[in-house]
Amino acid sequence: MTGVLAGRIARRVFAVPEEPGVREAVAQFAARDATHDTVRRIAESPSGFDRDSWQALAGELGAAGIGVPEECGGVGMGFAELAVVMEELGSTLLPSPLLASRVLAVEMLSRCAVPEVRPTLRALVAGDLIGTVAFGTSGRRWRPEDVGVSVRPAERAVVGVEPMGCLLDGEASYVLDGAIADVLVVVGVDGGSLTLCLVVGTEPGLSVRPMETIDLTRRQAKVRFERCRARMIARGASAVEIVGQVLDRAAIALAAEQVGGAQRCLDMAVAYAKQRVQFGRPIGTFQAVKHACADVLLELDAARWTVRAAARAVDHLPQEVPVLAPLVKAHCSQMYESAARACVQIHGGIGFTWEFSAQLYLKRALSSKALFGTPREHREALLNRLGLDSTQRGER
Amino acid sequence: MSEGTLAAPTAVDEHTISLTEFLNEARAWLEANCQPHTEDTSDDIDVQVFRNLSHEREEALIRAEAQWQQAKLAAGYVALDWAVEDGGRGLAAPYTSAFDRLEAEFGAQLSHELVLVTVKLIAPTLRRFARPEQRQVHMRDFLSATQLCCQLFSEPGAGSDLAALATRARRDGDGWVVTGQKVWSSGAQFADWGLLLARTAPEQPKHAGITAFLVPMDAPGVRVRPLRQLSGGSSFCEVFLDDVLLTDELRVGEPGQGWAVAMTTLGFERESSDGSAGIGGSWELVRELALRDGHGGDAVIRQGLAQVYTRTVMNSITAAADAVRRAEGEDLGATGSLRKLQWVRLLAEISDLVAEMLGAELTADSGRRATFAWRDHVLGAVGYSIAGGTDEVQRSIIAERLLGLPAERREDKSIPWNEVPR
């Protein structure tokens, strides 16, 4: 997909209008329930989680059901609308397990053909349960070699383990919201086969240790499995495909969140530049400040439309997702970091304080840049998916 | 509905062709009639940003494009959204963008800057400001590219600060006498006419004392001198005007309305469908180079390749989004400044990557195909950070008009032009 083709695809997806009302509904929710004070309070609490806040987001607003068909307990609409939610919440930094639970766990489970997971899936969609996914050990862009959990199908003789039951051993790191998750989807290896298993958070064989993070608004944990009971829900080629699809969609959702955060950073910087007076005039009259803001908008505006096209491609042109996902994740990660740095810089000394909010955005930017893989890793993946793998040799 | 309201010229009646039918007909016509011109007989790649043709070859190219424009006009594929009485077809905006895309598919879109300026910038400007006689003659001539018109805007002393222009038009009986110097006029050496901005009221503040005129380029006192640019070619000219006599019939718009004429022309430049297509190198050529020369395994080159691809895709997506928004009636304001910078960034990223891949083969001709030819891109790209509004000016426009940051204090905006230090 190159220039002309990208334009043609974009026109097709942009011909589908955004579902009205989603953006306003989330903005209204945010104005009430995701104020700066609320965000600070939750972020600086020991667990980084507020159940009332989650109840308002998932229960009342129905955020965990967006893009899930009504017959599965969701509120309908599509991934494009989920991306809008991620974008609007991203501008607030509201700590919530939405990424882990809706974008990761729900997407994983909805692709598993096992009927037993339906009740769990419905509970996740309703926000009654919180889910997450344990991918691997390195936190780098995921590859099968990254998996640190081995899976043994349980013998029928083991008491209390149902058919398709298994036992897990090993560990996973960088598990989003691992400490508050009610259920975990675990990526493991059974002999040579990639395997997906569902684990209940209260299992005795599971221990969770929170990892200290620079971003207090998104918690991560190390999870250890010792003969931990689990239910196998996918295996082999279908497991590989599911993990790939979910990570691509997660990349796009996260990119949408980054657009929202960057927009807030730019808004803050511009507002400050208009009002802060030094040398007898607003600092926004100085070209260096002006141009720094323009540079942020340049990359942000391109990001915004590309993420919208990518999110709509998930719903309407899924064959383009494997290329668009790494493309937007790499670009938006760098774009968000630049916007957050510019926000700190334009605020001068205040920007460097703990009290001022710019630091929260910078930390979310740095953290989300690394999440699911760095820009460099995503660009590598992009080229591979374009058929340019690194073993290319020329005529020379 | 108030009495006396004229029906809008572009009103759609029940006989309007559907978009699908229109596209089918247009495609069939293009298939039967289009002969994409190949300017270059060499078998090397063409990644020129600015042309570097001999005078004869360039003249032949212009003639071919003008003939193509006339063929399209006769078949009804020009100025689709103009009223029928102006030479158009009264169709809505989506038809125009659809035809432009179709034409691009066939590689048949206009590419020479003089023809583009004449057809896409000056003809619609005249439609806005010209008197009936000027519309009947000049506007139609320019729309059909039967006559070609260059812009006589910038001056050595008025580039970024165009409104400071000093070329003087003095009243002379019923007409005017013009003296001054213009620069950066694309294709002036081939133009029949020039759209001139001249100062008619030096005692007014700079924006208020400008008037627009049409100047016959063969009038006594008009002297054209091509400028050679660092990329080798001569796309632009200096134009000297020494006591050039103009009748008042050649005035475009009212005296003092020249700035509005200028802004309208520049506005059409911003709106015109991606004129940057086909200029300089492309993702496809960059990829080919990487594969041919075995750079596909180098980690640093791979990052650069991914970046060029990303930028290409993003530019295409934003152009498509803009077209949809425009068609829905949204005013995009200074969004064109963002898009120009995006494009300049792509040119620069391609330059950097290609330089890394080619090394000294970029700067000294080894004779190998698709190596030294890339210098046309690298050298030409330098010009577009400046032409069409410098990067610095674009950033200030973005900051002030899109972000609302306060304008800098400008000393010269409201005092008489003739009191401003120069």
C-alpha cells in the first residue's frame, strides 16, 4: 500500500462516518469523573485502581462493551468507536484497566472458539470482571521466543481439573494491571505449540508482584505460575493468529490513546504560551515557542487521521491492519513523546515539577512508547510485512 | 425564499449525470484519448523536483499539455464545478476530485507549472474578480490553456513579505504605466500573459495600495530573463518592466483590491489537488534502490525505509481526509500549511535515505543507472523548503491561524508603505 493506494483506502474508510455521540459521551464522563484531581488521586494511591471509577466507566458508560456485538453483551458499534474512547480517555490519563481488559482480554477471548469462556467474556464486557493478558517475559515486541510459561495438559486423574485443563509453570512480566485482574489470558508453550490459557486470579498457583513503574497511571506486574491450574482455550496455528491479531489491534488502540494525550499536551502548551508574559509579551509571540507548537501539530494531525483510518480499517478493511498497526504505533509513540517534551519545555521550570501535570503525560508517553514494542521494533515489523525481510540481498 | 434571488449557477437539476455514470464515461474517454507524455528519452530514473529541460523540449511539453487541456475542455472534462456559462458543467465537488484521481491513474494530469498556474490558479481568480469582457476572453483562454499566464508577484525586495512589493503602476491618462522588477515567475519565458501585482497607492498601508493587472508578455518594456537554480534548470525568471503601458481594461479587480486578488490566487494554490504528486523520488523508487544495491538487510537503512513508507502513507491519508472534509463543506483554514510541511519532510527523508544508500555515487557520476540521477531529487528538494512559502513562514501561519497563538508585533502593517524602511 503506497501513496495512491493509501489515499484510495482512506477515502473508502472516511466515507463511513463516525458514530455520533461517542466522543461527546466520553468527554462528558471525563469532565465529571476524570478530572485532574481524580486522576492524581487514583494514580498516587497504592493500587493505582479505583473501583468506583471503573464502575462508572465500564458499568455506566459501557466502555468495555464498545465494539462488542449486543448479542455478546456489548453495546455494538465497532473498533473505530473504541479508538475514539481510547483517544478521549488518553487525553485525561484516567487510570483504568480498559486497555488490559477490553482491548487485550476481551479481544483474546472473543477469538477463542471454546464455549466455556462465554460467561467470562460477558462478565469482562460488562465490566464485572477485570481481565488482562500475560504475553511473555521481555516486554519487547512480542515473538514466540518471548514466552516464559510452559503448559502441561493435566492428567484426568488430577483432582479438580476439568477436561482441557492444564497446569502452568513459569513467569510473565510487564503484565498490565496484573495485580487487580480477576482473570488472566496466559500465552504459553505446550511442547512446540503456542497455547492460550485462561487463569482465574485467585488460583493458588499464581502469584503476582507489582513492578515499580515510572507511569503511575498504568500499573504492571510480574506474574509467576507454579503448577497453576488453567483452562486451555486455543492452541497451535490458531493461537499464533489470535495473538498477532490482538496485538495489532492493541497497537492501534494505544496509538489512539497517544493521539489524545498529545492533543492535551499541545492544548496545555498553547494555552500557557498565550498567557505567560515575559519580556513584556506573551511567550507565544516568540518564534521559537510558536514553531515548537507548530511542529507538534504537524506530526499530531498526520497521526490523528492515520489512526482514524487504521481504526476504521479494523472494521472495514482488515487486510490492511497488519501494515497500518505497526505504522501508527511507531509514529504515534514518537509523536506523543515529542508533544509531551514540548509541553514540559514550554512551561519552563513549572513543567519540571511533580505537582504540574505535564510530567504525567511525559511518563505515559515514555511508557506507552515502550509498550508492545519500541518504534524501532515496529518499523522492523512493518518492513517485514511489506515483504522486505532483512535477508534481502541485491544484485550487487 | 426572497424575491429576486438568482438560481445558483451550480444547482443540480434532474438531468445531472450520476457520479458512477460520469466516471464510466470519463474512464472510457481517457482510455481512448490519453497519451501520457514521456519527457525523458534517457533510460535513467526521473526524480526531478524542478525540471531541467532544454528550451525546445520544455516548449514542446507545454504545447502538448495545452493541447491536452483543450481536448479535455472540448470533451467536457474541465472546470466541472464551474457554471455552464463560465465554461464548466455545473457538477458538485466530488466529480472534480474523482476525475482528478482518474486522470492521475492514467498519468495524464497536468504537470508543467506554467500550465497548472494558468488553468488552476489564474483562470479561477479571474472568474472571481474579472469584468464580463475579461471573463469572456482571458478567463476562457486561460481555462483552455490557449493562452498561458504566469504570476508576476514576488520581487527581490518582496518574497516572504509579498505585500511590501514596490513595482509601481502610475495613472497615465485612461491607462497605466508600470515600472519595476519581478522574480521567481515560473515559466515566464513561455507565457503570453502575466498576472501582475503593482503598487498604485504608495501612501496607503502596504496591503491597501496594490492593484492587479494582466500584462501581455510581448508588450514593449517587458524583458524576461531565466534564472538558473542550484538544481541546474531554469524553471523561474526575472521579469523587468520598464514603462510598460497598460490600458485600464487590463486591470483585474478594483484599484486597491490587488491583495485580495493575490490571496485568492494563493488560496487556489492551497486547495488544488495534490500537485506534489510525481515530483521528486517516490517510495517505490527508494525501495527499488534498496533492493537492487543490497541495503535491505541493513538495520539503519531499514529504519529509514520504514520512515519514508510511513510518511508517504500518512501524506496520502491526510490528503484523502482533507478532500472528504472539504466536500462536506468544512473550512480547512490553514491546513494547507501543514500539508506542505508534511510533503517537504517527505522530500527530506527521501534525500537523507538515498544519500546514505548511494554514498559518493550520489555526488559523482559512476555511470550506473539510478545513482547520480538522484542528485536531481536531493538538490531540488532544497528549493521547496523555500518556494511556496518558506518553512518558517508556514510554521508561523500554523501557530497563529491553526493554534491561535498571538501574532508578532509588526511595525509596518498600518503605516503608509512609503514610510516603511526597506
